[in-house]
Amino acid sequence: MTEQELKDFLESKTKAYQSEEFIETDPIQVPHEFTNSTDIEISGLISALLAWGRRDLIIRSSRAILQRMDYAPFDFVMNASESELSFLRGFRHRTFMGKDIETLVLALRRMYNDYSSLEEVFLSQDEENLKSGLLRFHHEVMKTNHEKRFEKHIANPEKGSAAKRLNMFLRWMVRQDSPVDFGIWKQISPAQLSIPLDVHSGRVARALGLLDRKQNDWKAVERLDISLRKLDPLDPVKYDFALFGLGVFESFK
């Protein structure tokens, strides 16, 4: 397949999967239930951080947390009392526990107080990607008193993590003119985004010759970035719809 043929193929698959119908089965449907930008980003971050395992269970768990927040996530983050924070206890999604959500809430409260916006935390010093922003977010969250086991829930590219869930969250917040993604953050360019690399998108990327690294780690993310930016330097992560769709819905190999 020539580069142009590959681009045409991925463009067609992106168009097929980037649709309102995609929302109906994806965790992004949860933040789509809100209209306020801070409610969207908090519910989106929660849904993204829970995004491993079956998608129906991810959606159910995300809504379970929001129910404990009275479906007012920003108000809860900023104003919940100690007793109200206790409403989060008893929650569990795989290894993500109520105490972890409580830690995240307190970390977000401090960030909203210390920064002009959550987007500002993710602003990157690197032109090519958002690695420095991801590292800053990790650092800011870890300032909050936490249990050691909590650290695995917030990706750290410096330790090799592909940061799949945070890169997915960033795609949701940053990409413009999409029927699926929100595009509510304006200071970060879609050109800086990286693919939310997982077992499905990684398998398809290798089958198409876009990725030659076996591990799904941060080095693989950066290599895939290079391949996809050759096809579309302004919006390379739109191809996430194609790679994910081919892997999950078509079992492409």
C-alpha cells in the first residue's frame, strides 16, 4: 500500500467511525451529558481514567461516581465537605477505589485554585507533543496526599507509560470540529496530540506499517506520532477512530 493509499484508507475509516453513533457505545457519552465546560472536563477525566475493561462497565462506573456527586462534578470538586467526600467510599472499578476518586477530587480542587484552568496544567513546553504537560499533570496530582497504590492510575510517560487514558482525555478536550470530541480547550493545538495507544490501535498500526515497536509504551507513542503526522500534520489523532474501529469492530490484523 502506498502512502497515499494508506492515507485514503485511514481517511475513509475515520469518516466511518467518527460519527454521533460512535458516542452511543463509548465512554465519551458520559461527558456528553453535560453542557458546562468544567463539568465536561471533570466527567471526561473520570470516564477516561476508568477506561479499561468492557466499555459498558466503564460507562456504568463513571455514572456511579457522578451520581455520588449529584451530577454536579465541578461544584462537588470545589465545595464537597468531608462528609460529602465520604459518599465516594464504597465505589470500585477494577483496582480504582473510592479513596482514589477522593484523592483525585482533592487534587483537582487544588489545581483549579492554583491554575486559571485545567487546560493550563496540560500546556506543553514541547512543540511536537504534550509530554511535558502530562508530566506536569502527574506531578500536580501527586502533590496531594495519597496512597502509594494510587500512583498507577495517573500515567507517567517519564517511566515509559503510553498514557493511553490521558491521551484519550486530551483528544476529547482538544480536537475541533468533531461530532464526537468536544474541542473546548483552545490553547492546545490538535497537532500536538498523541494517539491513545492500546492493544487494539497498536495491533492495527503495526499491521499497516505505521509502527515497528513491539511494546505499547511511550516510545511507541512517539514513533506512531511521526507516522501519523506525515499523513496529517494538523490533526494526526483523528486517525484514532480508524485504528480503534478497525481493531475493535473489524478485528483487523
